[in-house]
Amino acid sequence: MEEKKFHYGKTFLLGFGFFGVSVIWSVYNAFVPLILDGRFGLQAGWISFIMVLDNIAALIIRPPLGVFSDRLRSPIGRRLPFIVVGAPVAAAMFGFIPYAQALPLFIFSCITLLLAMAFWRTPVVALMPDITPSKSRSQANGVINLMGGLGTVLATLIGGPLYRINPGYPFFLAGGLVVVAAILVLIFVREPKEYISSKLHLAAKGEGTKMDNKVLKNIGNVFTQKDKSPMFILLAIMFWFIAYNALDTFFTLYGVNHLGLDGGDSAFQISYIGLIFMLMAVPAGILASKFKRKNIIMIGIWVMISSVILMYVLPVSTLTTQFASLMGSGFYVLSIILMLAGIGWAMINVNSLPMVVDMTDDEHIGTYTGLYYFFSQLAATFGPVFFGWTIQFAGNDYRLMMVIAPFFLLLAFAMMLNVRRGEVQEA
């Protein structure tokens, strides 16, 4: 097996894969709820149901794909074939979404998009630990998340003004960027030689179980094995993603309905999280290499809790106090709080995947990446639905989500207290 080496340049190029994923989902989460509310007149509960359709599909698809990609051998490797198929299909379908005038057609477009995205998300993320030694995975994941943050910033910073001009323009921008990002990954990223074959086949290792049964067995092993660290960190991941995904899904509606911002300005505010997340991604990885991943994650959880509570306790007049204007949108007290949240989210998100994959060996990185996404997608399915129906039953009080989110973040903190593994593996 060839020796892994960490190269910022190669990791930066790999980051374009995550850049493409972030662009698509940032536009999707920012503007699809506005379309469902404005065009189809749906309330928060029903919006949440439609917004988690992608997460339900990903919950089912991503873990088996992680296992499948571990076993696949092709002329270009075990992960890259998924990008070749999934990225262009996702980009093409994304352009149809804003022009679907009938709700069934709109949902069909979203479902097709989400299936294509689920097909390539886990394999492209598993590429990072494939090509990176354990001691450098937090730094590498920082670079990957920097690129993801750049995708979020571009999608929301430019997408907000574009949405005012034409609701379809942000979707066209995202589709085009994801194609460019996928091409760059395919051209410049090479998988380890031991995973490349002259023929396309599955690596046979005498495993007779079906793929789905293998996934269920992996999940069961997490809860039944003597070492509970994988279980606790996966539960922590689930809890903090319940909080984050619910906030991400409903933030634009929170801005419109509670703060009185217009749709473009509300979506623009999300770019402040993405901007700071992007700037903090690499430093968060470096901090984890010096002070341990677990410690940095736990500090990040408290930063997130503080940020969300501030958005609840401060009055609207304070949150919307404007200091400056940028591209037709305001820079408010709210914007500063969101930047603080971006710092906390970088500390959490950059270091969680490296902890998970460093609880296994190189042969099962895709499997554990799939488990990471199983629990994060379980959260992304439950969180928005729970928050959405709670908001609707409370008379569409979107401020309420700033009370519920800290509770789940505290649960995540409690789980992290029990994690004993996941730091850098000794070579």
C-alpha cells in the first residue's frame, strides 16, 4: 500500500467536490422554502415535510453507497465513478426546480435532484481520508470545509441579489458551478493505486451478505461493541445536526416572518455563517491537531449554543440594527451573531468526520463515512419536521426554534463527554 502524504494543493483541488455539494444545498435550503411558501402557500409543517424528502432518500442510499464504494474497483478508482454519474445529473435537474409551477412536478424535480446528490456525496467525502494520513485529517478536512464554506458564501452572497432579479438565476449558478467543480476533481485528483483496476468490478472478500444487511450490521455493531466511542460520537453528530439543519432549513422564513426582512436579504444573512465558516475551517483543523479534536468540538458546541440563545433573547429592533449595507442587503447585529455561530460550527463540523474515520481502518473508511452520513441524515430528516410542526402548532412563531436548538446542542455535548477515541492514529 502506498504511503499517504498530506498536500494542501491536492486537498484544495479535492475540496471542489465539497464546494459543489455546498453550492447546491445552500441554494436549495435558502430558496426552496421561499418558493414553497410564496408560490404554493404551504405552512411550516408541510414545508418541513418536503424539505426532508432529500434526507429520507439519503438516509437510505448513502450508507450502502459507502460500503459499495469501499468494494468497488475501476480504472479511475473506487470513489470517482460516483462523481462522473451523479454530479451532471444533479446539475441538470437543479435548473428545472424554480420553473415547476405544479406542486407534484416541483416535488418530482426535487426528488430526482436528491437521488443524484445522494449518489455521489458519501464517496466524494470518503476521498479525503483515502488520500490523507491520520495525523493530517483535521487539517485536510479544514481545507475541504473551507471550500464548502466558499460554496455556501457564493451561493448565498450572490444568490440573494440574483433571486431578486429572477428566482431561477441562483439555481442556474449552482448547477453550473457543480459541473465545473466535478470536472476539476476528476482531472486533478487521483485515488491510491491499490484501489484502481483495469476492469470494473467489486473487490471480492468472501462477504456473502447483501449490501443492505451489511449496513444494518454496521449500525448494530456501533451500539453493541464493547467500545462505545463510535456510538457516542455518532449520537452527538445526530443531535447537533438536528439543531443545525432545522435552523438552516427555516432561517430564511425566520428572517422574513419574525425579523421583517425580505427574502433576498434573509438568504443573504446566511452568507455570514458561510464566510466565517470558510475562514475558520483551516484554523479549526490546526487547533484540533494541537489541542485535540474532542476539546475543540466541545468548545464549538458552546459557541453555537450562545449564538442561538442570543437570537432568541435579543429583540427584533436590536437584531436588525444596521451598521452597513452590502449588495443591497444589511449588515446587522444579527449578522455578527451569525458570524459567531460560523466560528462554532467550523470547530464542530471540521473535526467530527476525522474523529469518525479514525475509529476504523483504511479498508472501511467508506463504511464509516456512510455511518457518519446515516446519523447526520437521520438528524436532517427528524430536525426540520420536528421544528416545522412545532412552529406551525405555535402559530408560525419562528422564534421558537431558537429555544429548541440549544436543547439538542446540549444533548450533543453530553454525548461528547463519553467519547474516548477518534484522535490522531499513531502511524
